[in-house]
Amino acid sequence: MKQNNTPESDLPPKLAAPAYRALAAAGIQHLEQLTAWHEKDVKALHGIGPTAIEKLRKALQARGLSFKTEAG
């Protein structure tokens, strides 16, 4: 299966297909969109496992971004 590394998406190119599908179903195509999500909510998406979370976290950090933090 071809990975979703089109110019429209800046998600990590080595994510597993189920992770891409989970993110796409949630309307996420860009790393910046993840800054509006709590990490626990992304983890709860069907198809997102520990490896995907780690790759997303590293990709966010490389751009000076992060998942939304818990308030208070």
C-alpha cells in the first residue's frame, strides 16, 4: 500500500497505513493540526499505536510543536 506522503500532507512518511487512515478519518493531514489535540485523544483513535504516537511526537518536536497540553 502506498504511503500518504503527498505534498498536501506533512505527516511522517513512515507511519503505518492504519495510523494514516485513523488520522485522515479525524481530518488530520498536517502536523500543525495535531496541536489542537491532546495526545491521549490521538492515542484513542483506532489505528494509532505507541509507535505512531512516538513518530508523531518526534515530528512535532522537530518543528517546535507539541500536542495540546492539559489545562491546569
